[in-house]
Amino acid sequence: MSTKPVTLLLFLTFSSNCMAATTPSIPLCPGLNIVTAINQSSGDYESIKRITAVDDAGITLHYSSEHEVVDPFSDKPPELINTNVTRRVLREDQQKAAYYLAVFSPILPEAVPNSVAISLTDDNYIRLKTTGKAEVSIVTTLNYSTTPENVLDPESPYRWWFAPSVYALELADKTPVPFPVLLNGKPAELPALQVKGVFGTEQAEFFVLDDPDNPLILKFRLGFGADEALKAKFADDPVMSKMLEEIAATSPAPSERDRLQVTQITFDCHRSDDLPIATNTDKPLDIFGEFDTDAEPFPTGSGGAANVSSLGAGNGNGGGSAGTGSIGGGTGSLSLGQGAGGVGSGNKAAELEKALQEGEKVDIYDIFFSFNSATLRPESDETLSTIAKLLNKHSDWKLAIGGHTDNIASDSFNLDLSNRRAAAVKIALVERFKIADNRLSTQGYGEASPRDTNETLEGRARNRRVELMKQ
């Protein structure tokens, strides 16, 4: 009996027309899910973007994130802010819009003219490929005067956001570089354009999917290098040099202002424009509603909370201050996949069945939890349903559910979190899907069994997982 771990996903089966053997492609279709991670001192947190509709007029996506906001003038613990909105990107804006709007907020209308989200414009992609140069204006923060009305006022574009960072872009190398992601639950490398950016004394770096039909921004780092530029500028001025040293000693410059990285992509192009189903209901998720959470207190020694952002607006793919996650474990996720015919009906479900039958440990990445919590999020329902269907098919099966985290926060906190998350999966299967309690066992392993390095966002994302194994 084999105990070699395998990783499966219940999203689309790889097919010759949408996934080449050596160069994977990411189809822009309903069912495309993009999980992005942002690092903070307290741990990674993530956002989930799901393409729900693609038509001649444009694309629609559903954005879900959670992040903590701390009031610097209060002793109260950080407040958990949940953001669930839709964004509509018009076809003409995707071709050539002036702004990359990184902010996702219910204050904004569904469609903001002259802006794009999650990807470069087609025009900028073509410019980079043909000339090696382009320009992008990035909006990462709203101001306090934002209203749905003045957002759409063409006469006052700067009344509702702070002035955008206008980066001059330059292609670092014409040859695409490999970019690591979990693609449909398996480690993969996507071809990416590595692009350098300059905005005054600030620098930026972007990695863009090398695909003219879907130039997703896979990673960016914004606002670094300003301190080095000042040091170089005043290198011959001893007074200024000393002053800069004193300032740096008391208030070190951040290595970067914003950072975002795509860590997981899944897709099922046969699904329609449905939204995630809200827990315990048969209705699509209310995109402007709020989820109930049971966020734990900030653990001792885990670092500070995320800084407060204007209006509590979350920055998604293209923004660095929103998402979901947990201290010591980020957003725990279990990665199953869906077959082309729907949940549990395709080859990936069959692969899961076969692997469990043969005694394999199966890594799961697309069950999602609330920030710093064992509360399951609605996006997890499809995967839970698939597991339940498999258990109903094999009434004699018993499954062991194991929880794993990355190494952020203390060993004891991670162990407790992994135990509670594994238990939450069991509770959901028992209470909501009517699986017998004695058929499921749980165990948390904390950070003890990493799949990858904990030094990178993508490595930590791979370590945060739950294993399934037939007993």
C-alpha cells in the first residue's frame, strides 16, 4: 500500500485544447478562480477572485477577502473586515483603459469606466511585447470623499482616489521567466513577463502572464527603492547623509509599499456564471452581504495587525492590503477539483477516488477558512459536497482528515489551528452532509510536515493544506 502523497484538484481536467504539456495556458472563462496572497508580519492573508461571466461586452468577477483593521487610537483588538463585491470590466476598457484599479470596495459601483482589474490592458501587453516599454497608472487607495456618484463623475477623477502611481514600465527580458503557482492543485510554472517599473524615486516589479488573451498580473511589488535613491542623491553631502542615516535608524523605510502574488489558480470552463453558494442555503451568495466569522484574538508574538486602509477597502489582484488568511496558517485550503461535467462527475473525482482507494494521502487546497479562524467560508461548499458524495458512494469508507499550516506564529498556535480546522471539516460533513460521525477522524499537525519552503508566499501556500486518507 502506497503512502506517497498526491495532490488533486476537483476543477477542470487538463485537456489538449486548453493546457499544453510544456506551457500551461489559463483560459479566461467562467469558473476561473484566482487566489492571491499578501504577506504581513502576522502571517499571509489572501483574496479569492472568481470569473463569473465572460461575454462580448466584458467580464464579471466576484471578489471575496478578509483582512484585519486596527484603530491606532484604540486599545480594542483588530476588527475583521469582510469584503464581497462584483467588478465588471468592459471590453473596451480591457483593451485600453487609463487606470489599473486595485481596490475592491462596496463603495465603488460594479463598473468603473476607464479602469481594469486583475490584468494589464491589451494595449500595454502589446506595447511590452513589441517595444519593451509601456506605462500603467495604479490606484491602490480610496480617499474618504468617495461616493458611488463622484466615482462616475468624469469631471473630477481625483476626488475619490488618491493620485495614482504612474509607473513607467520596461520589459526586463524578452524571454518569459517561469512563475510558480499551484495550478489546479498541482505545482506548476507559468510563462511570465518580468517587468520593471519606475515612479519618481520609487521602483516596482511586475510579473505578467505571457498570454495576449489573458495577461493576468501574477505578482507585483510597489514602492521600494526610494530610500536608496535618496542616499545616492546625497552621497556627497555629509550633512544630508547623516540626517538620512538618523531617520533610517529611528524609522526604517519599508522594503516595499504594496506586494501581491498569485499563489493558486483553478478553472472549470464548463461551469456557468454561478456564484458560490452560501452556507446552509440553496441560494447564490449575496455579494454585498457579510459572512459571520469567529476570529481568534491576535496571538502573542505573532506580529502586528494590518494597517488601516481608507474606507476598509480591500486591494485584490493589484492591491496589497486585503484578502483572507489566518495567523500561522493563512487561509487554509483544501484542493480538490471538479470534472468537466460538474462537481464530482469528472476525471478528477475519479482520481481522488482511486488515490484514496489505494491508500494515498491526498492534499486538498480549496476549502477556505475565515481569517485566523476555523470557520469555513462559502467558497468551500463545492469541495465539501464532492467529498460527501464520494463517502456516500462508498458507505464502508472511513476517512482521516489531517490539518497542516505554514510556520508563521508559534508551534502551539499552529498545532491548535490545524486541529480546529480539521475538526471544522468533519463537523461540516457530519452536520450539513449527514455523514456518520464515526466515519471521520481528525488530527492537526501544525507546521511539522511542510511540502515546500516557508520562505516564500507560494511555498507557504503549498504548506497550508488538509490531507485526506482512507483508514
